[in-house]
Amino acid sequence: MFRPGSEKWKELDKIMALGCAWDEDNSALVMPWFFNQDLGDADPYSTMVTLDSEVPLMTRPSRRGRVSKILNW
């Protein structure tokens, strides 16, 4: 799967840039970092994470939508 020139290396580079964390009993490394974070009461299947700073949250999925908030990480 990770032969020289494989696209998997590029995918791994992208994931590693998002950081990593150890699981609760320090037996496994979790990548990306945010997969191991406590989201509190937020539903992990509907919660979204911003992967950059100063990302506009639009009022609708369109370039014509209004910016309702600026999100940071």
C-alpha cells in the first residue's frame, strides 16, 4: 500500500499535518489529533471541525450566502 510513489504517502502527509494524540491508555496513536478529543455533548457524527484559521461560516452553501461567523480551528 505504501510503495514508493504511492498516493497513500500524500494522504499520510495531510493527516500528519493535523497532529496526533495518544488514546486513553496510551496504547495507540490517534491521527488526526481531533479524533481523540472529548466533544462533550456534541454528536461526533454531525459535529464539524474547521481545519484552518479565519474560515467564513456562511448562512447557506453558496458564495452568495452571507458570512455569519468567522471560525478558527
